[in-house]
Amino acid sequence: DSGVTQTPKHLITATGQRVTLRCSPRSGDLSVYWYQQSLDQGLQFLIQYYNGEERAKGNILERFSAQQFPDLHSELNLSSLELGDSALYFCASSDRGTGELFFGEGSRLTVL
Amino acid sequence: GEDVEQSLFLSVREGDSSVINCTYTDSSSTYLYWYKQEPGAGLQLLTYIFSNMDMKQDQRLTVLLNKKDKHLSLRIADTQTGDSAIYFCAEATSGTYKYIFGTGTRLKVLA
């Protein structure tokens, strides 16, 4: 158990819909990272937050947005969903001392 | 640019050594990591190496870093069936907070 909690574990929805993925970082970690893992594209960095503020942005589509709340949990919002958005979405938090990333078990999104 | 490349698949026999390779392009990378992803699970850190080191050994794991060629490798000695997983290398630069992961190498260990 990494200490990072992601919900839901599985989600099936239709094209055009909107979903929200939730992540609670490890106790004491201030940074939250979001990654997308597709079968053919490995692990793609989407966005990172640190103590409520956006810190780094990767290959995140305009249809996607994220935020980190005062209690440090984070949400990733995916809208106008397309078939190609089907993937495993991981959240990770980083240890303040070592920088090691701790990953949640992921949210598997299937868009039909 | 930022790009981390790995071969997609590797198959070895139980008891043999496995060598998983990775190349990266950002010469300013400070930390280089190896993560393991077992089926249905998130990634877990296996080991890491600072960019000022050439080698790091941790039990069955040996990490070699060739900074000149921007090449990182992970050697697993006496590979077991429980080592079957996807292995990701990742690079990070101090102060940028951005970790770049490779495509992952799927290791299959044959009994």
C-alpha cells in the first residue's frame, strides 16, 4: 500500500461525457502528479500540483483540467470524452525529502 | 528535448540475468529511477541513481549509468518469475519537479 488513494478504480462511460477522478496523496506529501497510461504510449505526464498550485504541465489536453484542494486532495476532470481517452490514469505524490514518487493503483477509464 | 526510450519487451529464462536498457536525452537530469509495475498495480520505486554516480548495486539489482551516452541500464541477477512486470526508467531534474518516464519494458520470465 503506497498510501496514495485513487477513486474510482474503474469507470465506464460514453463518448461526450464528463468524469472526475479523485486522488488523495500520502499523508504529509504536498505534491500531486497525474499520469495517463495507454497501451501504446507508455506513461504520459499530464500535470503536477504543489500545495494547491499548478507547478508543471505536460501533455494535458484542453478538455482535461485538474486542481488541488486545501486538504491536498486532487481531482482530474476529463470532459467531452473520446474513445482515445480510454486509459489508466495514475496519481502520484512525492516525498518531500527524497523526491520519490508514490503511485496510487490507478483509475481505469473506459469510454464506449 | 525530453524523451526517454526503452525497448518494449524482454524475455528471459528463470535464473538468468535480465538487462533492461534505457536512453534519455536531457543531459541536465539529476536523478534517474527504475520503477516496477506489476499487473493491476501502480508503479513502485525499485532503485535510483544520482547523475554523478556510475553504478549502484542493491541486492539482485545493479544500475549502470553512462552519462556520455545518456544510457541507463538495470540488471536483475537470478531473475525469478516474480520479477515479471513492466519496468520503467524515469528521469528528473532537481528543481523542475517534472519526472519523465520511458515507455516501459515488459519483462517476461519463463520457468
